[in-house]
Amino acid sequence: MHFVGDVYPPIHSVWREKCSDEAMTQMAFYGLGAHRLQVVVEDGPLDASTKQPIKTKLFVVATNQLSQLPVREGLEHYGGDAFFCFDTWRVQKIVIRNQAEPWQKSHTVVRPGDAGWEYAKFRWRSSLFTLVTLVDHLFGIHFQISNSVREAHAEGQTTSPARLVCPHVLAKRDSHALLHAPPAWLHLVLAVPPLR
């Protein structure tokens, strides 16, 4: 960062490693997944006195919405919902939605210490990065918000603070060549095949 000098803001969080369970918690609560964190309530074991399931609150960062996307040959599928303890924030499990017919078992639950735990964490991290990049950043900011700003600018609403981002918005046509038109860099870094 010494090349950019004072232009780049100071770095406050240092990620010494990115593969441990603790790093996964940091990514979910303070990093890339923080804006996607949700609270869910699941049925736990039965209460001996009431014979009713004990309700358990968990945090989840869900990426299984990507699991049914087609991928290029030889590459792995996306997806995995990471569940964290509501009190300690420790990761409890990753639920992976498998490619399956609707009548087949479609979920695999992997817990810390299981044989596929490191793979499940890798799949979740990769899916989270892809989901945030594609949906939240590219689609949400570059397509939805930038188009709204461009329209507001075109209608003469130049008193809006949004006018400050118009140079960024107007450069959007150049991003089409970089992001959308195959073989763009986006198609090279994602497992999803290019749309034709």
C-alpha cells in the first residue's frame, strides 16, 4: 500500500489467516458477509417435560441461492449456508444444497470436525465472495443504483448529491466490455458459464 501513499485509507483490521473457523466468524460478522447476516429459529431436541422441540436461535449467512446455477465442466458448484451460535458466534454447521431432483435428499449438513469441513468452508467462502460480487456489487450498484442516478441526472436533478457519482455511472458502457461480453474477465474468474 505504500505505492498509493495518503490516498488509501489506513487499514484497521488485519487478517492474518483466512481459513480457520474464527476467520469464518470474522468474515460473517465483520467482513464481507455482515450485511447478509440473518437470524433464524430452528427446532432443537425435544424438551423432556413438554415434549415440544426446544427453539434455537442461530445466525446464518446464506449462499445456497447460488447452488442450482450451472457451472463449467470440471468446476465445483456454489452454495452453503453457514450457521453460527447466537450467543458465542461460533460456527455450528454449513448446510449445502446439492444438485438433486426435488424428490431426492437435497441437503448435506457438515459440522466442525467432520471429514468435509475444510471443503465446506472453502465452498462457503467462495460462494459468499461470488454472491456479494455479482448480486450486491455488480447488479445492485452498477445496474440498479447507477441507472437510477443516471436517470436522475438526465432529468436535470443536478442538486442531488448523487451528481457526484455521475462520472462513475457514465463510464458504465466501458464496463460492459470488461464484465459482460465474453470473454470478459468476469467469465474467466467465475465457475458459471457465460450467458449466450
